[in-house]
Amino acid sequence: MQCYATTSVEEGLPGMEGSAARNLDLNRFRICAMLIVVVLTPSLAMAQLRTGRGSRTLYQQSIEELSDPDSSDAVVRFASFQDEVEEPAQPVPMPGNEAVVGPHHDEASHNSDSSYVGVSSCDGCGELACGSCDAGFGIAPTAYGVCPPGCGPLLSLWYRMSVRAEVPMYWRRDQGPPALVTTSPAGSAASVAGELGQATTDVVLGQGTLQDDPTAGVRLTFSTWLGPQKCWGVMLRYWDAGDQDLNFNFNSTTHPILARPFFNTTTAGSEAQDTQLVSFPGESDGSLTVTTSNSVGGIDLMLRREIYADRFNRMQWLWGYQNVQLDEGLSIMSNTTVTGAGPLQGTSIAVSDVFRTENEFHGMSYGIMNTRRFASLKVETMFRLGAGNLQRRVNIAGSTTTTSGGVSNTENQGLLARNTNSQQFVDDTFIVLPELALNLGYQIRPGLDFTLGYNYMVIPKVAQAAQQLDNDLAVNLSDPLTGALDPVLDFDERKFWLHSLGFGLQLRY
């Protein structure tokens, strides 16, 4: 299309005279001016990352200029959330170009005017690139049915990308093992020292919470739009709550009487509380270590679809792949040296019980995310449900090594991990995993936000390590085994919750 003005409105164009010539000249001038504004405005806005006050001002000015009611020949469609202005059935063709290019919606321009400019036809873009985002959803018109400058492809990656890095503090559900270590005051008889149920017995470790302290983790979120229309986008999130490894050490110096309690079922009809004495004055010296571990993390790959947008709000469907991995461990290791007179004097006994669990979730996640802006403040809320398979694996192993006279002998049984429960257990179950997130963002400068985020997640039917111990600590010490099959694998599943509060930065470009 050629843009020119005649030197005299009276002369007009060849073959035209009077008011018709003047009207054609004025219409061409308006169309050319509008196209120049449309082409220059996105370029200027990109120079300011389209996130600052300058980009919003330029966008507002471009909307006002393009919304001039005198531009009767330009086919303009206003998409407010009121009554739509009907488009002409037959748009007026323009010489040399049949598309009126309007500024596309910008993610950071929620504070600008809620009316976006659309077109009735696009030359070379095709119906897919010119369709509106609300097709098929019927929630509210978003009217992003505008072709990008130059009618580029719909799926152009990295059109508008954001990277958010956070350092959250994570709180997780603790392990709740039974009594693992006990002690008694000096002067207690060896036959009852450390036994559960005795008035003089104190539980040093167990029958309480373990791993209830917060740990620092990391969460990274990458997101981008697939094309300038911003109907479809992709979001990738990786998070790691960090490893929580705790060690509890006890020895005969701090606890002269140190015991591991259990319920002895070796002799049928004579079951009773009993202990393995790790240290006792005049009989043995020893040490005991209890180690717990917990690690949890995940990765999500989500597709997002915009379903609603107005001046301050933006709402999106989310669906895609979700993975969560939760591993736990509990180990109890004791070393005892016999000091009392007798044939076993100088003998050392090392006993180990190890309980490990792995929980791995793979499934589809469905949710909704809403973003609302208040000047420089942004509030983002998200709720989603993951649905899929949770595979649970339990590994139990024990060993007892006896060393006497320089000769060692090892048996693949401990105290609480014996042949009756030392086998691998694997199963699969279907779960629904809910997650809720709230993020606050404050714009430090165009394209850079400071964020404060809270996240809460529940993983049902999880196998935790401490819950795989026999609930009664029942042990049958007969070898070969006769009588009760103790200890048994009490596969105990329960809900595991995880929540976090973290600070971060988000870069948008």
C-alpha cells in the first residue's frame, strides 16, 4: 500500500473529484498513521521489557489512538467484558494489505486498558494464528485473536520468558518411631534395666517426633508463552526440599546404663519385655548411634491455557506431568564390649538394623492459576490436583558381627531386622495429590520482581521408614526359628505433608 497525500485537496486523484477524493485521501492518511503506530509501539515496548511503567504508557497510548471513533474504515473490534461491538459482515478491504495489525496482549500490562484490538482477517496467518483464546471454553472473551507483527508462526518458543529462583524453608511430617533407646538410673538391676513399663526406665530416643526441624531447599520455575497471542504456555518447575540427616549418639560415658528395648516372644507362653544391654556398669561398655534421613523433591512440566483476562486479572488452566520422590531411612547401630569376668570377656558385638523406604509418584496434574495485580504488587494463587501411581518400596536389613580372639563371625540378622521381616516389599497404589500455593511479587524494577511464596502439599499413602518397625517391637530370637514369626513387617502407610515459606527473585524478559 502506498502512503501519500495530494498537494491539493481540490485536485484529488485521477478519475475522482470533489468530496470523494478528499475522503479517500484522509482515509489513507489515517490508515498509514495507524499502521506506523502499530509497528513502532511493540518495538518501543520491547526495549523496556514490556513490564515497566513506560511499556504500559505506550500500550495505553496505542490503544487510544487505534480506538479513534473517526477511523470508520478501519475494522476494529473491542473486547471488553461488556457487550461486544459487532463486526461488519463484510470488512472493508484495504489496497495492498488486508490485515490490520493490533498490539498483542502483554503479560505485564494488566494495569493497562482492558480493551484489546482484534482484526477480522489475517493475510497469511491462517485461522489457527488468528483465533481467540476463549474458543471452546465460554468463560469470558479474551480477544487475543490478533496476528503478530509480520504474521509470524503461532508456536514461537521463548516469546516471553520468566525465571523464578527461590530459597524456601521446608517443614515436613516427622518420623514417629517407637522407643529405640532407653536408660535407667545407677543401681538398677541388670534384669530390668531399660525395660519398657518399668517405673525407673527413661526413653532417651523414640516415642516422639524426629526430623521436625526446617531445612533450606530450592525451587526453580521456568515459564514461557508459545507465541505472541499468549493463549498457550509452558511451565517447568524443579524443587528440592533438601536432605535432612540426623545423628543421635549415645555412649557409656554419658549413659552408664544404655539399652535397646524389645518384646521377647522367643518362648511361647512366656512373652515379656526385654532389652539388649549396650552398656552396663561392671559388665559392658558400648556406644549406640541412631541415624535418620529424609529427602524429598520433584519436577513438573505443565501446559497452561489462558481462559480469562481483564485489566487486573489473568486466569489459566494447568495440566501436565508431575513427579515427586520421597526417600527415608532409619538405622540403629550399637557396639558393645564385654568387660565382666567370664568366658566372653573382651568379646565385641556389633548389631545393625537398617530400614529404608522409597516413594515415587508419577502422574498427571490438573489445576488453575490466577494472577492479580495491584500497581507494583502481584498476587498469584494456584491450586492443583495430581492423580497417578505411587510406587512404594521397603528395604529392611540387619546384621550381627561377633569378634572374639581376633575371629569375627557375621549373621544377617540384627535385633529388630531379622529373617521374618528382612525382605523387599514393593507395591503400587493410586493417589490424588493436592497442592496449594500463594506467591506475592513486588516489582523492584521493570522485569525484576522480589517474591515471597508459601506452598503446601499432601502426599497420601506414603511409606515412612520408622513406621515399618514392628509396632510392638516383638522379636523372636530363636535360631533356627521356631514359634512366632516376629518381628513382622507392619507395612504402615500414612499421609505425608510438606509446606514451605521462601524468598526469591523473578526475572522476566
